[in-house]
Amino acid sequence: MHVLTGSAVELQMVLSPSFGHPMEKDLSDLLTRAGRIVSQMKTQHSTVIALLTRLKQSSSALEKEEVRLGLKQEISTALEADGIPQDLINAITMVFVNMAMNDIELVCAVSGHSIVLHLRFQSSDASSRLREMVQSGRLHSLLHVATEQFIQSQPQSDVVFQAGDFTLSLSYQAPEGTFVTPVILLNANSTGRCWKMMKS
């Protein structure tokens, strides 16, 4: 199915146990802030745009790795300059590096009963790339690490469970009409994965 550039999708992050509204709002605000920083870097003639253009023209794994490292350097430097906490920069950077390399942009993150990431596709095949990132567990792993680092950065009095002792699941409404609800469990002692797919 052809997906127009600029199309959007909502990706839902469900955390269990819930952090409570204040912490989930803080995490949402952090992701939104980082997303805006990265979006503002994509100006004409910017290094980020040059790297992404090079990525589209690259065929070798080595070139793609060089682009990944270049994006990591640019994005982490920008996040640090804007005051993102030092201990969160690496994990947040890797989320946005992978999104950028797959033509996906975070518009904002909104907290409620869960955290909803509003994503925008920047190419016609970004939808299938997002599906692959979710179903492979790659996007989950990146968000899990970022969430874990966020928990660890909180004052001890605000954390009522160990950073590794939580689960995070992702779900989204795919353009094709299939609602995908992968539930991936990660904690300090075990790793498991269960997929559930339902027709909308």
C-alpha cells in the first residue's frame, strides 16, 4: 500500500507497572523536546541532511555505519547543547538516530493512560520500516533502554521499583489496517516476547 510522505501514526508505549502521571509526563516532555531538537537540525545544507542524503545513496554496510556514527555525533552534540541531562543523552540519541535513518520523525509524545508517540513518515516506505522496527523488537529495545535510563535519573524517592523491573509494550494502527500489539517483556531476570495481531 502506498503511503504518502507526511502521513502520521500513533505509537503507544504502555508501561507496567505505571510510573504514575508526573513521571510519565516528564518522560513524554523529554521525548518531545528531543524530537523538536532533532527536527530543527534538518535544515537545508545541514550536516544531518547531508548524512541522510548520503544514506539514501549508500549501498555498503560500511557507508551506512559511517552515516550512523555521524548522526550519533551530531544529534548527541545538539541534545547536550540544549541541556538534555548528560546521563540520558546516549540512550535518547540512539532512538532518534534509528528513527532518522528510517525516515521517521517524532512530532510529539503525549502522556495519559500510556505514552503516545506521534510519528510522521518522511518517505513512502517509512511505514513498512516502522513495522519492521516494531516487529523485530529493535524499536522496543531502544525505547526500553531510554526509559530505563530515565528511571535511573530520577531522585531515589520518586522510584518505587527497580529500573529493570518493568515491562514496556508497543502498539500502533498500521496504514494497512492491521492493529499490531507486540508485548515484549524485559526485566532483570528474564526476556520474553509474545506477538498478538488482530484485524481492525
